[in-house]
Amino acid sequence: MHPMSPGELRLLSRLVIDPSLRQARLAEEFKPSVTRSAVNQIWKNLEREHGLKIRGNLDYGKIGLQMIFGIAITNEESGVLEKFYRWLKSSKLVTLALRSQISSTFNSLVYFEVLSSVDSQYQWFQSQINRFRKKPYSLTIYTSMCLKISHHLNLGLFDGNNWTFPDGFRLEASIGAAKGYVDILPVVGTVEQSIPREIVLDNMIIAAAIEGDYNVTATSLSSLYTEMGLKPDSSRTLRRRIAQARKKFAHPYVEIHNIGLDQRVMVIIHDDLDVESDFSRLLHAQAGTFPKARVISGPGLTLLDLEVPNNMAWLPLSHVMSGLVGNSSEICTFIADRHEKVARLERVVSYLASRTPSG
């Protein structure tokens, strides 16, 4: 990793609090100690050395899509799970497929995320999932419709070079103390997913652009239309649509890499509820306890996707989380390949655009 200077850490910390801030506003806040040109230089350094991006956390339902997430499990040494994984990777609708490297249950697992329109396409995908549940495959597969997505980054644990991760006792005490207040805890940056509406191709394309870059320009959006073989509207119209889309279905968050979080730990919690669990709401509110986290939740299933330092012992973390969840839920923690790339919405939209009338 590249250590961060105090100036870089200060700017990044302010961005995490308010990811919508532009360079001009940051320069105003930091005056007179930091000039506008210095803010620009720090920003560019963060982009170059740490891949800084302001991404958009989306309400997929408002653009006509349903996010589905799930996990497939087998306790057998066979090629069935690998075949399922290869099928997921070949699908244009799958945005993420991760194999476990080692798990707390000693099973082999594949975690996956899917974006689909709610039509015959959705029914077809579910039928394929069911096919892998039956013989001769006989995989255990849990799936859920996503209801909430949140992103968290806690730079209070970072000095620019090293992370201070709370030990198991402090972690359990911190999250456990909040369990009794789950209904009143503030939830910051969580995007609730709407019931999917009819697909409007323009909305999907704009959403794909904002997901990749919350501050996307009309010029970049115009290029995306062209790449998809469509004729873009005027720059003025595109700017207006971008502004409207940000208000209607996107929330900004900071994406940053190369900061010493070299281990990806996935915590999956499954129960038999047909509603979102209290513990999933607790995680959305308290995931900022961890260095970097993403929480996805739906009826019966919750994911805590963590990026943590290599020196963090993941098995004690699994025991802590298991104790917090209680006996009514199944929990599995596993190490995943952190280099596995997420397929952004843009790929899904490009596929759907090829089969969706633009009118």
C-alpha cells in the first residue's frame, strides 16, 4: 500500500462524511490553510495511488430492476459447485460471483449477486437456480430479494499507514450494546430498494453512469449512450436528467483501495424469516465499527462484506458474530478472493438495452 499523507487523510475523511462534496467546496472548508490547487493535487494523488472514486449507491427498483443475492453450499468434494460458479460467471445478469477459499463451517461456498428485470427473465433465472437445487446437483442454495444496501468506511481506525482494529471483546460490546436500540438507531447512507417499476431505458443508462461515477458529466453520459449504439440527447437535457436521477435514486459513497485492507471476509446470516431481521437492521446501523464494510439485506438473508487488514484473525470475528446473532439463525464466515471484480450495472444495462425497446 501507499501510505497516506496527513493532507490526503484529512481530505478523504471529510469526503467520507459527505461524499457529495466537490473540490471547490472542500477548498472553501479548508481555507486558508489549503488552497484550491492543493485540494486538486491531493484529489488527483488519491485517484492515482488509491483509486479514489465517488460511486452511486442505487435504488435499483426505481429503474425497473430487482437485486437478488444468495449463497450456494456443498459439503462434498465434487465439481458441482464449480459448475454452478461457471454458470453464474457466464450470465449477463450476474454482477458478482465469489468462491470461498476457507470457511468457518468447512463447507465450500459460492456467493452471488444478480440484477434482473421482473419479467420472464427473472422467472427463467429462478428456474435455473431451482435446477441446481435438484438432483443430480443437489446444492443447498439460499436466495433473497435485496431490500437494503449500505456502504461504510471508518477512517477513525486509520492513521494513514496502519489500522487499529477492535478486538473481539470490544467489537462484541460495541455492537451488542446497540441491539436494544435497533428501532431508533440512525442509519446513514443506506438505500432502501423500491418495488421494481417498469423499465425506462434512459433511466437505466443514467443510473449505470451514476453508479460508476456519482459526479458523471453530460459528456461522459453522452459517450455511454454512443457506446450502446444509441443517440444521446443534448448536453443540457442530459445534465438535467443526471441531476434528477441523483435526487431520485442514488446516494454517493467513497470507494478507495490500496489502504492496507487486503483481506476480504464475508459473513452470511440465514434465518427462516420472511421479513428483514432485527440483526440486519443492526448491521446497517453499526457496520461503521469495521474499517470498510458493505451490508446487503433481505428476507431471510443478510451479507456483511468486509475488507480488513491481513493481520486480523477472521475466525474469532466469526465467533463474535455468531454470539451476537443467537441460536435462531445460521451464520457462515468465509475468506473470499478480494481480486474478484464486480460487474457494474453498465454491463447489465448494455445487455438489457439490446433486447428492450427504447420507446
